Amino acid sequence: MLVNIKNNIPNFLTLANLFCGLIIIIHAAQLKFDEIIYWAIAALLFDYIDGTAARILNVSSTMGKELDSLADIVSFGVAPALVLFYYWKNIYVGGFFLFAPLAIAVIAAYRLAKFNVAEQNTDYFKGLPTPALAFACFVLPQIHNEIPWVHSIIKDPYFVVLFSLIGGFFLISNFRFFSLKIGSKNRKFNVVRAVFLAICLLLIVWLHFFGAFLCLLLYIGLSLSIQNRIH
């Protein structure tokens, strides 16, 4: 009995991630965008610690890997797509433009399947990680309360389409994005990760939700600038 519980601790954490994704979708449909952030942070934490728990307990499994992808497609594929769908629907973006965010869910599913069959590397991901794009989607509805001129850009139909398609492009691209897990044998990348996280903390403290969104742009820009050094 105790062995079965130990073996399934990472799976319970993964299912907690999935549960958070479902709550995010419900809040999005109810236009409760303020409450989404807390569940988004919880989903990210569960997604981070389930793999860590599996390694510490030495109970990694094929089932756990598949379950993790199923949870991720809900929390970091479907949920962010619907958050943007309901947000832009609420601010009267109509017609074809309104459905553009749904491309994020479709492309995220392809990206996760591609990730599952590829060789894994502890220093980088090939293609933008789904949680990175998802968190940017989760904070977008909050930005209009802070910076009016940014909100005027966000609600523009062309921004809706460009953000969805460019974000989707990076998800399935072959660009290498450095992993945020500090502790690999590559000390140079540990420094890069530490500096990136420090700058992100400053951006969030200074610019709040807009700062959190800028962290995505910083992550993409920094990863692209060191492409030839990521091996």
C-alpha cells in the first residue's frame, strides 16, 4: 500500500496541475480573470515539482510522462487559449479574430507530442515550452488595469492574431530555449538562468503583470541570442 502511494505521488501532483487548468477554464468563462493568476501559479508549481518528485523518489514511469503531457495540454494549451478567447470576446473583438487564440491549444498539443518523442536534454528545450507562453496568456487580461496604452494595443484585432500565431510558431519551432532548472553541470547556463530569473523578479516587482509578460519576450530574446552556445 505504502509503495503504491509512493509510486503515485508524482501522478497526484500532475493531476493537481490538471485540476488547476480546469479551474482556470471555469474562471475564464465567468470572466473572473483576477482569480486565474493564483491557479496559474499553482499549475506551474505542480508542473515543476511532479518531475522533481519522480526523480527524488526514483519512481519515473512512462505512464507519468504521458499523464504529464495530458495535464499540460489542459493547463498550458486549452486553458490559455480559452482565457484569451473569453477575454477578447469580452472586449468585443469579433469575427475571425476572436478564434485566433484557439490556435494556441491546437499547436500546443502538437508541440507536446513532438516533445514526447524527442530526445530530452536537461539544458534546453527545442521549441518554446508551453508553460512560458501560457503564463503570458494568463497575465494579458490583467495588463489593461495597469497601463492604458498597452491595453489599447492588446485589444487590437491584429495583435490578437499576431500574438496567437507568433506564439504558436515559437512553440513548434526548432529554436533552442534554455531550461530554467538551475543545477545542471553546465555552469555557464546556471549563471544565465540565475541572471534571467533575477531580471524577471525585478520586472515583476517594477511593472507587475506587464513585467511578467515582458519576461516571455526576454526569455525568447535571450534564448535566440545564445542559440549557438546551447548544446
